[in-house]
Amino acid sequence: MFTWADDGPIDGNAESSILRQRSALQILSAQLRSIALVSAVGVTVGACERSLAPGSGSNTPLPSPAPITTVPASALSGDALAALGPDGRFARAATQLPAPFPIMTSFEAESVTTAWWRVWGGAARLVIGDDRGAPVSLTLTLCGPAQYAESSVGPSPDTATIRFRIRWGPRWVVTLCDGAEQVAVVAVAAFASPLAGAGLIGPADTLVDVGIVFQGIPVGVRYPMNPEEAAARAAALTGRRVDSLPRLVLARPSFVQWLAMWSVSLDSAVSVRGLTTGRVRARQVLWYGLIPSARWLMTVADRTSESDYGPYLTGDTRRLPDGSLRVDSVLLGRLPVPSFAQSEAVALVVPVPS
């Protein structure tokens, strides 16, 4: 488990700060390639989770399917149907943001991402290029609006340090594009409000290492950024209607904080079979998104773990007035959300008529 002091500074040089942020994970990327080979049996990568870099053979990323931008009314019911506009898209209702901590808006998250790329892009593009398996231009732009991703743990106690709230809280997911092609996903901590308007210069830049997490998107892969696609895919697979707006939720506690999946609620439960484990489960909530450990497969998915959702023990490090550090133990609740390693594609199990 990594911890940070609440007021611990980072190197002001952009390149060395980028390397500090990502180096520990990149050093372990080779081990994670082998770990991913056995992830199908439910291996938890834990605090050192890391996506697979593009490679050859079994590690080559699978191309994502063509995007879906609308969903038919026949695939929806309840609140989801009520939120559907005449253009086949969901009305973008105001995000219900948590309280009582200050939290940035979607516009602020987009502005922070733009400022981050302007200041840090020269160094970050080297890492992103390694993730993608292709060179990255400095002239990336925002692909579209930021999407709010709920935390899979929490809530943080009122006494938590700002860095703790940032680390374990919700994030705004933003994608960067080169023309029409997604190149990187950037997850901006919603509680990192001091970054908004700061230009990443001055005291606020000490929050960049924990407030901004990024990942290059392999060539041919895209990050699913709209709830219409999640609803349409889940309805098509199951034959059920989606009864509420899909919610974007961060993967279970890990250091892959850029990874989020759409939670899709159906109007009734279905039996699905995991294509990796072969297990059959009854589910009313399924997930849609990328599974990086399965060659970046984009699919309707389910979690493979039925347990390990009890309180999550971690530490909150704070600097005391005398300059010493103290680590307070904190228990956070966990949602039954897929993790980097514990998720799999599913197929519908069709009952045999009696």
C-alpha cells in the first residue's frame, strides 16, 4: 500500500514528476503481463494493478466495436425510458454530486485536463505512447464532455485529509483525441478542487500526482464514454429492458483509477454464463466497458468474485505540527464492482423449454 503525506510536495519539474507518478507501476508491467495470463481464475493484482501494454500474440489488443450513440425506446423502461430524448439519447441531467466536501464541476475537470496536457504533455506523451504502442502528438484535444464516475468505496470520513479524499473519491473521466481517434483517458479526482483554476502552477501542483491519473488507449481500442451504448449493448445481449440510467463506476480499489465501467440495471434478472470461468449466475445488474486484462475486450461483463466486498482497510497519512507523520487506519465500504482482474465477458443462458 502506498501512502502520501497530506502536504508532501512533489518535484516541480514536469518530466520527473510524471516519472515519479508512473514509475512504480511501469517497473511492474512485465510481471503483470504474466499475471494477466492467470487472471481468468480470479487472481487479484491488488495495489500494483496495471494494464497490459500492446504486444504480440495473446497480448495484442482486440479492436473495439463501432460506437453506438443512440438507444431505441424498446430497449428501455422506467427512469431510463423517461430520460430518453427524441434523438435517442439520454437527457444529461445534473450530476448528483456528493457532499460535504468541495467538488469540481465537469467544466472545471475539462479545464484541468486541458491545463495538465499543456504543462505536462511533453513528458506524459512518452508514457502514453508506450501504452498505445504508437507515437503521440502534442496537439491532443478533448474528445467530448467529462463523465462523472462514482467511487467504488466510501464515503471518506469527515476528518480525512484532502489527499485521502482525492485518492478514494469519485473522478471525472475525460478522453483526449488526435482528430477523431481517442488517444488517452484522464481521470481527474472530483475532490481535487484546488487544481481548478490553478493552472497547475504553485501550491496546487502538489496534488497532481494523486489528483490526475492517465492511461494511453491502445491503437484500435476506444474508451466507452456514453451511457446509450452501455444500455443498448446490455439490452441486446439479454433481451431485457434497461430500467434506469446507466452509472459510470470506478473499478474496485486499485491503482488503476482511470478504469471505470457502466453499471446497467435490467428490469428483471437473467442467467448469464461467464465466458472465462464458465460459471452461471443470476444477475439483474451487469456491466459494460473494457477489460484490459483480456486484451482490452469491450463487452457486457460481470464480476467473477462473489466475496471480498467487506470493509476495505487502508491508511490516511498526515503531517503533525512537529513535522512527524502519522498514519490513521480507515475502513471504507466497498461496492460489488468488477476489478481490473476480476471481471469477464458473459453470454446469455437461454432456458430450455420444458
